[in-house]
Amino acid sequence: AHPGHEYVLYDEDGGDVTLTLVKSAKPLAARWFNPRTGEFTKAMMVEPGKQANFRAPTNGPNEDWVLHLFTGK
């Protein structure tokens, strides 16, 4: 993590994730990375300084995902 700028979270079985994001000067973009295919989902904007809920595109055994949050443009 680079607080307020970038975060990476690994979720070994997909599903739901809830994070409390620190307040930052810039909005954050969030996207899921599929380590099985090497592809990213389309990024969505999230409001920093609040709790945010994320749901991986799939869940279950061997359905790992990486959540990538970063300062948006």
C-alpha cells in the first residue's frame, strides 16, 4: 500500500470485500485483476475517506482475484 495513492488486495476465493479508505486529495479508481487470465476489469471510481464495498466478478475455490485501487485521473 501507498496510503492515499495505491492499494492492492489479494482475495484467494473471490467474493465480497469491505475496505475503509483513507481520505486522499484525489479520487480513487478500483479495478479487479484476474491472475488466471492476466486481464483487468473496467475501473470504477470510489470516494476516498469512506467505507467501500467491492464484489469480485466470480467467487469460489480457485477463483482468486486482485483488487487494485489507485489515484484516478
